[in-house]
Amino acid sequence: MTRSVLAMLDVRPAYTAMMAERYDLHRLDQVADKSAFFDEMGSKITAVVTSARFGLPAEVMDRLPNLEVITSFGVGYDLIDLDACQARGIRVSITPDVLTDDVADTAIMLMHATLRQLVHGDDWARSGKWAENGPMAMTRSVRGKKLGIVGLGRIGKEIALRAAPSGVEIGYFGRSRKAVDYAFFESLIELADWADILMLSCPGGDATKGIIDAQVLSALGSNGFLINVARGSVVDEPALIAALQRKVIAGAGLDVFYNEPKIDPAFAGLDNVILYPHAASGTVETRDAMGQLVVDNLNAWDDRGELITPIV
Ligand code: 8YV
């Protein structure tokens, strides 16, 4: 019997089309009367396709009594309740590895762009301020800085590998000490105090909610920069905005925000932050690889009850 699959979004048209060809695919984002849909289809759905951004809200999961598997587009699973999944025996897959290079590249791009003020420099040349006022103000060198990485997982390790040739010294903080030569810090505040650049590449979720608070930002200090490719939730955002406004830190490069995509309008008024719209994995190549891995996980489950990249 054809499996009924619920997609929370269009993961990309080509991959949605592949799934629609093989499965009885329903798009929740296209359903007007969701309650009537769940009354009719809820018990027939055995698989959900979602993404790091959409996750699976409890009110949807509760309407799917026969759910077996969730295949998610992305590596973040902070919006999927893994404990609830485990309690119900629901398996979950994500798309690790295929996005690591692009996310690590984005982190490095934001680090350089923030210290060297790429956006301000572009405006200086483009707007005629250069011709009118002469050279733009000097920026800060990456070379010789101390880079403190929060979360030395797959992405954090790749960031470190890419950052080393730029001449930075590397330290890290995380749940556990890793078999690496970089300096391990027992506490986040010690890392922030040591670092010139604090790089966030840890998972989101309850364990890391708001860990970058006013105290950590003040330890980072007025010559310090914050780069975030992790989750907006990791940062106490009002504290970050205040720190940028009052120059408690020198600047920030952010790919992620607390309230995406409706980010706090205060960010737009700051000249010491570079904003990127949660697009670290957003290349054609990586999003294709992620889409394919979502489909491959779903097919592996359908064919043989296995997942290729399970998280639980
Ligand atoms: C996702 C992400 O691509 O993987 C993650 O956790 O945040 C991004 O790479 C994006 O959220 C797509 O929904």
C-alpha cells in the first residue's frame, strides 16, 4: 500500500516531486482546514517530512497516532521533541555532513566580513563616500586573534580547520573535551574572556538557550567580535543588541536570529553588525544534497525500515 506522507513544507520542488511520485504526499502548508485534514488523514500518515526551521509542533504530532518516522531537512533538531519521539518509538533523521562545508565557509566569511567591515566598505566605494571623504576607517586584522569556538562538533571542527590558516589561535568550550590540540576551556565565561572572536556553532535547544548573555558579552569585551551560525536562541538577543549599541563588544556577524525571519528591527540601525538571513547552508549544491538525503532517508525507511542518518 502506498505510504501516506505529510510534508510540512516544500523541501525543494524537485525533491517534493520525487516524493509525490512515490508516496501519497500531503503538504500541510497547502491545507486550509487543518483540523478537518487531521480528522480524515491523521491516522493514515506514517511519515513526516520537515526541516530544521519548521520542526514538528506537538499539536501536529499529537494528531498523527501512527507516525513512524520524521525525516528533516537540516541538522538542527531543536524544534523536534526527541524525548516525545523516543517515548512513542518514532525515528528521526536529519541531514548531517552534506551541509558542513557550506556552514563552516559561511562562518569564516562572516568572521572576515565583520572584522574587515565588508558591507561598510562596499557602501564606501559604491556610494561615492570614498571619492568624497578619502579612505574608509581602518578595520581589524583577523591574523593574531584568539578564536573561541562554542561547540566543537562537526561544523565547529571544520570552522577551526579553515580558521587556522588565517593565523588565529584556537580555543573551545563544549559539552566534552575532544581529541584535538586546541585549548579546552572549562567554562564559557573563561573562553569569552580569553577570546577576541567568539564563534557559535553549538546546537540550539534548552541546553544552550540564552547562554550568550550580558555577562559573556562583557567578558568578550570592547575589542571582541561575536559570530553566530548556530541558533538565535543561543544568544540573549536583547543583551546582544544592547552590547552592540553601547560598544560593549566591537561587532557581530550573524546568520541566525531569535525571531526569524522577522528579526528585531534594532539590528537594522546598527553599523557594527553584519546580517545574513539564515542562509549558511543555502547554496544550490548543498540544498540539493540535503533534499536528496531527505528523500533517501524516507525511501530507506519505506524499503527496509532503516534510516541512513538517524538522530534517534
Ligand atoms: C536549514 C539549518 O537549512 O541545518 C540546519 O539546522 O538551520 C539550516 O541548514 C534551514 O533551517 C532549512 O530549514
